[in-house]
Amino acid sequence: MSAGVAELLLQRLEREPAGPGGGLCSLEAAAALGVEHQAVVGAVKSLQALGEVIEAQPRSTQRWELSPEGSEVLRDGSPEVRLLRSLPPGGLPPAEASKLPGGSVGFSKAMANKWLHLDKGAPGGPRVLPTVSAVQDSVQENLRRVQRGEAEQLPERERAELKRRKLLLEVTLKSYWITKGSAFSTAVTRQETELTPDMIATGSWRARPFKPYNFSALGLPPACGHLHPLLKVRSQLRQIFLEMGFSEMPTQNFVESSFWNFDALFQPQQHPARDQHDTFFLLDPAEAPAPPPAYAAKVKKVHSQGGYGSQGYKSEWRMEEARRNLLRTHTTAASARALYRLARQEKFCPVKLFSIDRVFRNESLDATHLAEFHQVEGLVAERGLGLAHLLGLLRQFFGKLGITRLRFKPAYNPYTEPSVEIFSYHEGLGRWVELGNSGVFRPELLLPMGLPENVAVIAWGLSLERPTMIKYGINNIRELVGHRVNLQTVYDSPLCRMDA
């Protein structure tokens, strides 16, 4: 703000009497000084920063102003009057009448005012004919009164009608009532904001006024990275697993062989999940190295002939199908590898393992499904485990997530028996949403690996995206992942705090 406006404002304020009645309105001061009101507001702010030179009380007043459409009506007349004046005495067909100056708005208003009537029996078809020869443009006259500052004198009904037609706007004007302060002076003295080495060396700082330092003012927030909500919830989930005594499994294989993704999990080679409509298969390289021969032979036998108390699938099992490469459809493939390594140990030791990583399925995209998502998996291998242990562990796990409204539903999985689907109530969607699947691994999966017969494995898997949507109140998964993500939401989202 230039010092000129501030000095002119002080000089004008000096002529005002002291006391309650003395002072200036910033709007009137701007008009008297011939400057924009914003320039006076800037001068007021600058003078306030000098101390008690002036006092300024904010005020707000309501004022009526013409909208751009209102200014056009003031200049050219209302649409209905313009249309009536353009209509020839013999009338026009309705389609042509609506194209006259004033358009369809003028046509409908003139019909409502009964300035026009439609003669449906006219030769050649219906015609719009005028019913009056001349009218007074009351809308234009009312706007002229508003421009003269007489808006408050208009009847409330007419003023409301102008506002409804968007010809009139009610504007709030913010201004200041300016009075003299305890340290009033007409001279504007610039306060120093920085103590320089030269001031200290010469001692000139003693004679200079300094602007007071605001030690409680906050600095600019530092530019930094922001964690995506998925990463925040992932970190919290990982912490929950670690608190429950789990260890993290390696999950570096985005590309898996069909053997570890399906066959090792006792999923038949004729299962619909192996169709290209459900699974992304690779063309190059199309095949993976052969699995361990002894283990592959046991898997082949339990699939095609049965064993371990099972009759198997009684269907052909081909190594060519087992070696096909694909984008893994679940991290349970990593669980199969981990259990196989556990079976190779000389002595069995109970384990609690988890993983959180990406999986890929050829899904139809909708509000709750993506073709690429994260799977959270946990498993416990120990002697004597059963369904009761699984359900108790699930309630404990989801309770740490703050998700307590759970439902369990019997389900079918090729590699677990019994199997249980997990549902939670989504407040945003207003319905129960499936969170994941769980169950007790079948003997046909565990015994070919070489695990002891009395060892049971309970496991569960869920997506990372759905708990995140529930925690953050997101209704559409495409607003969480993908090109529709609002980056400002990522910046503003709070840390995800789970209720223990």
C-alpha cells in the first residue's frame, strides 16, 4: 500500500472531531479521495500495523445491485416488452414468435401477462397475436429506481420478483469505521522489520522504530510428501500383525506359476478361476520353471487319484498347465511357498505369518472392485487348531481395526474346509460389504507338503482397499485408487488411527 493513500487518510481523519461522533467510513473516504475502496482498506491495514495510530471497527451493510442481466434490461428493456414491440400486428406462428428479441423468456412472460394470445383457428395454423397495443415496462422502471438508490422503497413483492429473475443481487459491503487512536499522528513513520549488521555497527538502531515481533505466529508449513490413505492403513495393519506376534512373509513374486497359485492350493485345473476372464496369463515368458519333482508328483496324485482320505478330483492333471505364468490372483500363493518351506524343516515349529501386497484379477470395474488391489493375508500353523480359534482370531484382529460389526457366512473354497466369508457394515454405502475370506486349510493341501498330520493351518485374507474405504468414509473405490483420486484429499486426510 502506497504511503500516499495512508497520509491522505490521516489528513482527512485529522479534521474529524475527537470523541464518539468523530470518524470516517472507509467507503465514504474512498469516494472523497477518489480511489478504490480496496486501496483505503489496504491503507487501514498498514496504519494498524504501526500501533495505536488509528482504530478501525469492521462493519457490513447490505446493498442492492443490478446483475449483468439487470443492466441489459435497464438498457434495452425487459424481454417481454421487447418481444411485444417486435411482434407484427398480424402475429406470427409460435415457433417464429419465440425467436423475436426477448426469446422464449419474453414469450412466456408476455403470455403470462396476457399481452398475447394463441389463435389456434387462424388460417395456415396457430398464430400468436398481441392483445394490447402498448404497455409500460415496469421491470425496467423498477431497475431504474434501484440504480438511483431507491431499492428499499420498492414493494417487497416486486423486489423479490426481480431477485428471482436474477436481475437484482443483494450484495454485502464490508467497510471500516475509522477513528483516531491514542498515538494518532499525520506522519507515517515506516517501522523497521529487520535488524541489520550495519544498524548495530553504527548504533542507528537506537533511533529507529521497530515493528513488534510476533513470536507466536506460525511459519509456512514445510513442503513435504503426503502418505496415501492406503499406505496409512497398510502401516497400521502391519503394526497390528506385529503386535499380535506375526512375522511378515516375503511376497516379491507378482508373477507366479499356476502351480503355486492354484495347484499347490488344491484348486483343480478345470476350475473357472483359471479362465482368462478371471486371471491375467502371461505370453512372454509363458512358462515357469518346473516345481520340485517329488512335491509335484504328490500334488498330481492327490488331484487326479486322491489320497490322505480324499478321492481327489478324478481328472487329468497336466504339468504344462501347472507351469503357465500368470499375475498372481492372491497372496495365498506366497502362503503356499511359506508352508512348503516350513515342511522342509527337520522339526516343526508353530508359526504366525502375514503378508500385505498387490494381487491382480480380471474383474469388471465398479464401486467396490478393481482389477488390481492389495490383499492382506494372515495364517497360523499349530497343532489342534479349529474353526473356533479362527473366528476368535478374526474378531480380535478386526476389533483392533475398529471394525466391530461383523458377520460370518459359510462359504466354499477349494483349499479350505470349513470356509467362512467375513462381512462388515459400511455406514457410507448403508449395507453389508464383504471384507474377505477365511478357513481351515484342507489336508490335501498340507499333507503333500510334508507337514505333520496333527498340524492345522487357519488363515484369512481381505483386501486393503475396503477397510480403508470404511475407515475414511469413501463410497467408490475409484476415488481411492486411480486417475479419479483427488490429490487434495490425500493431502488433507488425517492419520488413520485404529481403535484398539
